Amino acid sequence: MRLVFGIMLLLVAAATVSADDAGTDQARRNFAGSVQLDYLALPLASGARDQAFDGATVEVSLKLAMDFGHAVSSNVKICVACHGLEAGMAFFDLRASDELNLRVGRFTPAFGSFPLRHDPANHRTSDKPLPYDMGRMVRFREWNQGILPAPWVDNGLEVNGTHFFEGGQVDYAAYLIGGPKASADPVDFDYTLSRSPERYYIDNNSQPAAGARLAATFDLDETSILSVGASVMAGRYDPEAQLDFAIGGVDAVLQIGGVFLRAEYLARRTQISLGDDPASKFRYGPGVDGRYDDVVVKDGFYGEIEVPVGRFELIGRWDGLRRAGNVVANSPLRSRSAVLRYTAGLAYRLSSGLRIKTSVEAYDFTDFDDELALHLGLAGPF
């Protein structure tokens, strides 16, 4: 019922837009969306359902934007994917100038390069890079997703802006948000608490997390553009506000004509709860100093190339994750674990933005058998 109600709500809003007289009000509103249906097969796996969301999944995005004039605008977005119905955004932008804008509400805070194009109609592969994975990687339960699943949606406020100069621009953002969440005595984030409306869209520990991003874009020549950026986010994630986390990342995108080269690196340091009896909770014992280490470090990267050939787009990607730190007693991971993935993809443009996506992914695990994943999907905007 929530799904039906949400879709009806946006459709009514869209109908209202269409019913407006052809004037300035109509030009200030925009209703858009995107859909991706993807089928994932693991031909070499036994018990594929236990390793990934295999089979067919759909991602739907419905967005309504309203421009109240030069200084005020708003956006509302509803998403439907593996996690069900969710409010992907609901915020106001209060704009003083290009260099100063205040965003208030529910939004994706500025972190990294990939989240800017996380919508499936805006990237050419069926799934996301491993550092930003949200449920489509093989063994995602054991790894507890990537580092910061995209899109990361949260409540808060953000100050951002753009300064243009001859030959490029500088973008900045700084924000306070509710931050990642977990239950009592956690050993990692609980992403269900962050995205589930049943648990309420509220801060679990009354302490906001803080973050910032700085990026620059340079026009190298008439057909080449270079963008570089750096992002940070830090705060506390447990209900008692005792456990810290910090995430940092750097990214670069080089466009040469229609060819794109992209690369990102992310790292997260997470303090974990040792509990009252760490000897029974964790697989590995204390260090030489007799103390249990309460820090886990997870980092990841991806490098990607996208080459257009007529209606086709050829994609190659190499990405990976590493994890270092103690694990709970029943975890299949070790104190140091890694996964590398090699992806070859092909996207075919049927018409306008509608594309058929297909890819082959080879997984190289340190703790599990290697796996092969096959994707076939259809994605496009409307």
C-alpha cells in the first residue's frame, strides 16, 4: 500500500503540472524519473540466493522539482528498489548566489564522484562500484555492503556552492546530517536502520555527523575536461554515541571527447564495540599488549573506462574491497580479507536515453570460491 500511495502521490503532482496553463508556473515545475530492470545470474554458484540478490530486480526513481524563483527551489524523490519504497530526497534549496546555497531536508550529502550519477539511467553498468555497492555484489551479506552505499540518503543541512573561473570551476559542500546508524554493541553500520521508514528517519544518538567535499573542474581544451575531488565524513554511529567512524575519499574523472576515465579510492575507519565478553564475541584474541583492538578499517577503489562506438558503449572496470580487523566468532571472513572484481560491459542505445546493459563480472575472493556474475538489463529515463 505504501508503494501504491507513493506512486499515486507523484502522479497526482505530475498531473497538476500538466494541467497548469502554459505560463511561467509550468516552466518552473519538472516531473521526471528512471527505471532499470536487471537480471543477475551466477552460473557457477551453488545456492546463489544465499550469496546475492540474483534473478530480476527493478529500480524505479520518481522525482518532482519545483522552482519558486531565483532564490528558492525544492525537490521530492521517491525510490523503489531491493529495499522497497523510500524517500530518496525531500529538501529545499535557498540560493543566495552561485557561491552560496543552503540545502535543508532529506538529501544525498556531497561525498565522492559516483553518487552524482548513481541513478541507473546515468551510469552504464547494471550495478555500482564495490565501494558504493548496495546489495548487488556477490557475498554482500558477509561483507556488509561496501564502504558507503550509494545513494546515501540522510536528513540534515548542507551549505554548498560553485565558483566559476576562466577555464573551470571549484565546487564545495559542508554538511551536518544524522549519520550512519547501528544497534547497541555494534561491530559495523546497520544500513537497514538508515533506510527503513519503519525505524523512523531520525538520528539514533542525537549527535550529527559532519562532512565536506571540495572539487575542481578544468577545461583542458575544447574536448577534454579533468575533474578532481576529495571528501570526508565523520561522527558517531551507535545509540550511546560512544563509537567513532571516519570516511575519506579522493576521485578523478578525465573526459576526452566521448571517452571517460574514472577512478576513486575510499577508506573507512570504524570503532567497534568489544562488549562485556570479547573472548566469546570475537574470533581472534587480544594482541601482544593483552588488549583487544576495537578498530576495523575497510577501504576500496575502482578504475573505469567508458568508450562510445556508435550506438554502443564499451565499459571496463576494475574494483575491489579490503577489510582489516577482528571479526565476530561466526563470521566467514578473516582478520584480513579482500575481494577484487573484473568487469567487461556493453551498453546499447536503443533510442534517446533507453539502453540495454550487459556485463560479465569475475570475482576473486580471499575467503570464498571465485564467482562469475552475468548481468542483462534495460534502463532509461522518462
